[in-house]
Amino acid sequence: MAARLVAIAGPLEGAAFEIADRVTVAHCRITRSGGRYGLRNLDDQLAIAVNGLPARDRQLEDGDRIGVGDTLFLFVSGIDAGSASPSAAIDADAGRLSIRSEVRLTREQAFGAEEDAPQESPGGRADRDLRALQRISAALSGIHGLAALPRPLLALLFDAIPADRGAIIFVGSSNGNAESAFGMHRNAGARGPVRISRSIVDRVIRDRVAILVELARGDAAATRRSILAAPMAMFDRAIGVVYLESSSRSDPFDRDHLRLLDAVGGIAALAVDHAREVADLESENRRLQAHADIDHNMIGQSAPMRRLYDLIARVSRTDSTVLISGESGTGKELVARAIHRNSRRAAKPFGAINCAAITDTLLESELFGYEKGAFTGAASQKRGKLEVADGGTVFLDEIGELPLPLQTKLLRVLQEREFERVGGTAPMRIDVRVVAATNRDLTAAINAGTFRQDLYYRLNVVGLQLPPKRERREDIVPLARHFAAKHGLKRNQHPFSISPDAEALLVGCDWPGNVRELENTIERAIVLGTSNVIGPADLTQGTREPDRPPRASYHDAIRELKKTLIVGAIERARGNHGEAARLLSVHPNYLHRLIRNLDLKKTVRSLKVEV
């Protein structure tokens, strides 16, 4: 199967483009050279991203997600688990056959006992056939992927049935026609394709019966030619055919060979159906994951961002723990996802958890899971984020908010790669990569005694510092244009554009909320605007003119607002801590943590409130 580009999101969603040697789609050229495929961006003004990272020239791997403008493509290399190869090993004979004798084995006969079936003594042929079935069943259960099935299956059949050559033919699920086949000679030195009878294969598929055919020859001394063919059937539908042929006069096929091959066909059908289901699920999983990642491409070609892309590419090749630092809204989760998507763990799960958004008790359960009966309400066992992401990556956002008891348990995970579920006693071993992020100064938290120094060193094996928006102003306009197109299309409208005056206004802002604030500003301008062109008047809320003094720090304003709300709630609750938490719609443990983190203990004591 040729390589393909499949559009999974955007204006071209559903379209597929086959790649023979070269194809150009939406200013993106993909070329094959020496069995490998490479991508080149033909338009410097158009942002192209591979697995979330900007790319101009890059080699592609199967499953890569390519973002071109507003469309997201999935690259399929052509190495398809759903097709056996090589089909050139088969030569289909469509001519009429002169048949001397024929034995048919129907489904009913296969499940019942035939009256003329020979009675075998212990250790006889029946035992040999049973052992052959056991070997074939065990071998097929260990095969992953349809392409890997035909060769070992035919090799095992040659050990049990005196065939000179054989073939496995797979049938399309919708039209009943043969879609691919694999042929093999018993003698490794034999050359040339394996010839099969198209008429016999069609009969087996159509009638779902196993057939033993003796072909007639004009000369009795001529080489004898016998054919065995049995269906691989699932739910009264043939999904393939097992085909064997012999030219031996001394050891011809018989009815017992036919029954054995029919049994093998039933076992192989289960393996084929399972392999196809797994291939379909893997393909659908890649498509859905790629579709979910469409909003996670990183944009920007400033010097700080190019250095960041280079670090991400180097970090992705390792399994080292990563600590991402940066102000709120700089895209820490995007970086974590880019690291995962460009690593060897890309096909495994990516789990994200915000350590500041969940109460202490629930956070432990979310991370490590719990056993049935571990606490009130634990009606069944639950796996935690770490266990679910086994083999993949776990992203711990706001790691600076992790309570000290959980810091100790996380340290054990990083050191020993094992943990225990809440209420459990058996250690669980995992293979997971941890990527953490924080907008706090962890060094100051260590000095204050709220963060473990040994955990910091374990997390900060590789540290990435994300630049704030004010340090890469040349990326503001490309980002704003991206958000204008994105939010315009979300509202079933044409992509919005931004006037030059509005772009100048955007570049002049400091953006204390970074990329998140910029996106919110553009979205608000689209919602409240009266045309498809965003002008300076549409940006008056949330922006300032370049010559105006900057507003108060975004984080300082949020911090002060939190303090005001907490103190006010405690005063209204007359010092009742639980009642104050209810008024704020937060858990009491979270309120305790906010009071501690916002340095409100003295203020609360002055109100004569016990905490």
C-alpha cells in the first residue's frame, strides 16, 4: 500500500492523498527517497508543524501529525498491518480445471462425526493432528499484526500436511474479493510464484466449504496435482482462504488432511479477525489522538522559541524527567505534549493532572488509584493516572502545589519506579516518564520548607524555562493571526483577519497573561466585533496603547483578589472554617492550602479564627 496523507481535521477533513514518489498538498511537499519520506515547506509564510513542532525540512515517521494552515493531516507510511505481502508471490489461474475427484466438507460435517471416519489408535495420526493444532494455535496467539501471520502458519502446515506449496488469501470485508495474498514453497530453494486456482478460491469463499480436489491428467503417469482449500470464516462470512497444493503420488492428500486444514482455518480466522480489530483500533486511536491534538501546535520563530524547539527535540529522544518553568499562560502543557509526541512513547498514553485543582485526599487517589474498600465510597478498584499512563508520559502541572506527604510518595516513584494504590499493600511497578511544570520559584519554596529539595533535584534532571510573551514580541502577530483563524472557523465563519493598526497595538502590549491572555483577547474581539477584520477598537478591552503605562501585574491582581475573597468569606462565616469553604465552593483542605500559600495566617489570626 502506498503512503498516504489523510486529513483528519480542518477544511479538508476526510480527504486522502496517496504518495507514490512525490506529492504536494497545501504548500507542503512530501518526497520518497530510499524508502524514507521527507517533508519540505514550500511557503515560508505558512506555518507547518509536525507533532506540534514547527518544521521546514524533516523526515516523517508512520503516524506523524502534520499541521498545515487550518488542516491537520495524519501521515500513514504504507506499512499496513492489515495487508500481507508480497502479493507478487501469487499467480492466480483463472482457467477452467479438469477435475477427476472432489471431496467437500461443509460446516455441519465439520462439527459432527462422519460415519466413515477412521478409528485411530492411541499415538496414531489423530494424536499427531491434535499436536499440530496445538502448535498452530499457540503460534498464532503470539503473532501481532496480520502481515506477520502467513509465513509461520504455512511453515507449521507443511510440518503436518504433505504439501509442496501453499498460500494464504485474505478477503476484503465489504466486497468479498481477495484483497491480498501470500504464497510460499515448502522447499526453500524453489523459485517462482505459487500458482493458485481462482475458481477454487472463489467456491470456498462463496460456499464456505473446505474442498479436496484431484485434478485429472491425460496421461496416468503424469505428475499428480491435488489441492486442499479451507475457509477462514467468522460469523458465516469468509475472511480468507488457506490453500495447499501437492504434486506427490506417494503421499497424496486425503479426507483427514481436509478435516485438519478446516480446523486450522477456523483457528486462523480468529487470529485474522483479532489482528484486523487491533489494527483498526490502533488506526482509530491515532486518528482520534491526532484530532484531539489539533489545538496543540506551537507557533513562533523568534530566537527564544527556536532554542526551545531544539531543546524539545533533544529532550524527546531520552526518558529523562523534565521540569518546565515559566509564567502562567506560556504554554507549559503544550511543551509537555510536544515532548511526548516526539518521543518513543508517542503511541502510549499521555496523562495530565493539575496538582493545584484537586484536594489533597483526592489528589492521592488520582495519582496512585485505590483498592476496593480503601475508604468510604470506594466501591470498586480504580487505577490512578500513573498506572493508566504506563509506558507513556504523565504531566504534573503546578507541581509546586503538591502537598509534602505526596511529594514523598512521588519521590519514591521517580527513584524506584513503583508505588502502592491507596489501601493497597502490593507494590505496582510502572514504566512512565514524568514531566512536571510550575510557575512558582521552587528554590524559594525549598527555603520556606514547602517543597522537598531531593524531589526538586529528581524532577529537574532537564530544566526548560519558557520565555514570556514580552520577550518574543515577533511571535505576537503570527499567534494572533492563528487565533483569529481558529476562533473564526469555530463559529462557522470565514477566518478573521487583523488590521495593521490592530497588529501594532498587539505588539505594543506586555501581555502579563502571555499566550492565554492573547488568545482570550482575540476571541473576545471576534465575539464582539462587527466585521471579519479585527481593528484597534475591537481590542480596547484587555490591551493598552504602547505609550500608556502598563497595568498592574496580572498575577499580583489575581493574588490580591483571592486574598480579598478568602478574608471576606471567613468574616461572613464568623470564623467557621468549614462554612467559609462552603461559601467559596472549595474543599476545606484546599482553603487551608490557599491560606498557607497566600501568607494569610497572620491576617486570619487577627480575625481570631483558628486554622
